[in-house]
Amino acid sequence: MPSIRVRENDSFENALKKFKKQCEKEGILSEIKKREHYDKPSVKKKKKAIAARKKAMKRVKMSVR
């Protein structure tokens, strides 16, 4: 859990900016996006296989040039 210390002379905007930076540094937003939708293991495997095929085709195209 990110936490920041707010001084008496800090504005709300400044504190919010610090909090957002701390969240970004800890990777909280990326974790939320990753967990937003649940994929079954079979779907994950299928997506991984499709990505591997695309990557292999891209390598073949690059080597032909």
C-alpha cells in the first residue's frame, strides 16, 4: 500500500501528484489492469500460442528481406 507524508505547506494537488507517482512506481495500476478480466487457463494458452505464431512469422518476414 503506497503512503506519502504530507507536510503542512503542501497543497492537495502536490500530495495527489506524489501519491500517483508512488502508485506508478509500485506498479499498482498495471496490476489492476492485468487482473481486470479473468482469462481461463485454456484461453491464456491459446493467446500465448497465437502470439508465438505471430512472432515467428515476423521473424521469417524480417529474415527474407
